[in-house]
Amino acid sequence: MDWGDSIRLEEFRQLKREIRGSERHLIIGIDVAKDKHHAFFGTATGKTLLKRLVFKNNIEGFKKLLMYTESVKIKHGLEKEVFGLEPTANYHKPLGEFLIKCGREVVLVAGVAVKNNREMLDGRWDKNDTKDPANIADLISQGKFMYYDYPSEALRDLRDLLGLKRALKKQEHRVKVRIRNGLLAKYFPELDRYYRQWGLEILSIVRWCLNPSVIAGLEYDDFLRSVAPGNRGGMIQKERLRLIWEKALDSIGCDAGEVLEFEAKVMVEELQHIREAIRAVNDKIEEVCLQFPEYGYLLTIPGFGPDVSSKVLGYIGNPFRFNNRKQVLKMAGWDLSASRSGKKSGNVVPVISKKGKGDLRYALYQAAMIASVRNRYFVSYYTNKLRGREREKGIKTKMRVKLAAKMLIIAWTLMKKKEPFNPEYLNIE
């Protein structure tokens, strides 16, 4: 945690405590857009100082904003200013970074809060460029804003790489579904049933001889040499390919034209290219993660490999920006929520909100599954949690979710203390 980040975090917490009803603060709500931004200047007591300021998304526009800010602040005798932004895609980031580098206080206002508060301004839900920045400023005056996280360059690189990996994984899934549903199910449905079960030889078949009539016209040895020229899989691979060759003789697949070979070639090569890109991104992620001493401590947690550790490191970032474990769980979407209004509220069972980082929850659940069957400390902890409740429906999944949440808290603790995993952390509630 660098010194500048520590100062900003303390200033944010102080702002949270004193903003309501403050007569010292100038509040600037900014509705962010791609080309032009709209700003509203007001006070925490609800007084409008400048209803509308439009400035461009360039350096001249940013300087114009600062000029008007100083002018309004001096004119009305205000001591401090706070800029509030609604995170619209990535358009807010250049402005936020510019203001932070200029030493200004910047906060974020959640989009859902802006939507819910819009009707409170004038009793109407309509949306426009003049009303939106006033809405943002109103939320700030109520203390309903979030810390504007401005991480180090290495942490930003890590988060960008994690986002790129997430996008590539989606592309990989799209192409795999296209191969299964667009090619195998249509031309060789017997092969589709084994797509999940078998290995890379399936892609080799799709690439070189997906048409069952072509396979049926080959001798088995010729077919084997076509799809597995190195024959490194041994007897198990040979038995798999023999079964495929036999099924091709009586396949119910549609008749294939000349385009099938071209389409299969394009889809397989695209899938291979995406997988090569994912491997390259993984290598780059590991290279960036090694710059953080916390990464080595995360790897000591059972079930935490490079993928899980990089995601935890990227999403937590600065561990000191969280005051308590509840905030960490809320960031991941593991905070409990329930509707307890009405006569039957006592029977309502709270469930996790799932409002946070979905891919982080998934990664930690996989880590919990591995740790709960391979590490003796986690096996003992997980077994004790199940004792007496074995017959409850879905209890194993619930306990693994709780274990995954506990692993996140352990990871956060290790990052703060900069120490390796100790099994004693499992006993801390």
C-alpha cells in the first residue's frame, strides 16, 4: 500500500463522516459521457450553485471544469470540493485519473443508486443530462457514495489481463458450442456424445475428417494415422479411435458438402488460436503477479493455484481499503440478503446476494472443492461442518460455499499480514 493511496483512503473515510449537512464542501456531480460531460455544482445542504456546466472530454474541457470549480468555491466561501462520478463504461477513468493527479477528491456513485434516487428529486423518473448530475450530487450529500479505487500501475495491468482472459474464455466457449451444435450434432451426432469425455483427438477428427462417409471409406490404420499421426496416446487412444471409426460406418449424420471441410478447418483453427492466446495471457498474468509479495502468500493456501490467486489478488487489490470482513464478502457477492417484511418474515431463509464478482466466487468455489478433498485440515473442517446435517438437501454445496467465503477472508488476512497460510485460521470465526 503506497503512501498516496493511504492518504486518499483516510480522506474518503473522513468525508463519509462529515459530508451530511456540511457547509464547507462544494459538491460537483458529473454525468459522464463519451464526448461531453455535464456537471452540477451544489452544497450538502441542498443549495444549487451552478445548475449546468458542459465540458468536453479532453484536456481543455478538464481545465475548464477546474477553473469553474475554483471560481464557485471562492465565490461562495467553501473550503473543500468533492467530485462525484457515475461509472459509465470506461469513459469516467481518464477524468477520474486527471482529477486525482491534480490532488482533488473523487468518489463513485453506483448506477443502481442513481436510478433509484432519480424520482426523489422532483417526483418523476425521467432522465436527462441536466437532472443526472444533480442526482449524483444529491446522493453525495446523503453520504451514498463509494471509494474511487485508483490502483498502482501493476495492479491495473493485472486487472486488464484478467478482463482479457475472461473475454477470451467466453470466445473459447462460443466456438466450442458452435463446433458441437453446428457441426457434430448435424454431421456426426454419434461423436457429439463423447465430446466432453474424450481429449484432443476429437478436434483432430473435426479438423481432418469430420464427414462419417469419409471415415467409413478409410481402413482403420489409415484413419488412425490421419487423426493421430504421432500415436502418443497408446492403447487407450487406439481403442477410442476404433470405436469412433466403427460408429462412422453406421452414422445417421446429414450428407455433407464441400463447405463442411472448410468450415471445420476455420472453427478448429480459431479455437486453437484462442487457446494459444489464453496460454500467453496466463503467462503474462503470472509475470505481473510475481511483482506482488502477497501473491506468494496466497499460493500457500490449499486449493489456491495461479488462476485463483491472481483473481483474488486482482479483485482485493489494496487489502487495507476494506474495514472488516463483511465488506470483503460484499465485494464478492457473498453477503446474505432476505426480504423480511410482513407476517411471515420469521420463516424467510437468507441467501447470498450474488451482487459482486461472479468469476471470483466461481474460482473460490473450485478452490474449496479441491481443498475439501485433498488437504487434511480442510477435509476435517468440512467434515465437522457436515456432521449431523448429512441428509439435508444441498447441504454439501452450501458448506462448500461457506468454505469458499472463509478462504476469501483467509486470503484477505494473509495479504494484510504478509504471512503464509496457517491451519489455525480455519478455527477463527
